[in-house]
Amino acid sequence: MKGKPLDDQVIFIGGVSENRAVIHFLTQLLDLRDRLWVPAYNRELGAIGAARRAERQWDLDEIITQASSIRISAITVEVRVTDARRR
């Protein structure tokens, strides 16, 4: 990010985005003011993004088959997103 202007809104995700001190520090350091946004499912979005990227990069069926020596005809992944803040 060094040397590149941040013209648009910046989305901050992951567990660290829960830390108000880090949000405050980044806002000041990068001069973001009202442009740093922490979405409702900020902790889950990183995991979902990583899973989607892995799905594109690797043949998960082949990896599991090689690891277990058992042929798997289909893989179903269910993602459930819950808002822990409601607890």
C-alpha cells in the first residue's frame, strides 16, 4: 500500500478488525477518516474468501482422494455464517 493513494473505501476483515485500537490506528496512519469499513461478518469473510480461492486453485476431490486413497465422487461443503454479536 505504500506509495499508492487510497481513493475509495477500504474494507477491513479478519479477527484483527474487531480490535477498535487497530481500527483507530489504521484510520489515522492511512488518513482514512470515514473510508475504513468493517462489514457485519468481518471475521467470516476471510475464511470464505480463502475457501473460494482454494477451490479455484486446486482440485479438492483429487487432493482428498490422494490423501485417503479412497475415491470420492462428490464433495459438498456447507457454510453457515452466524453473527456472534447477537449472543
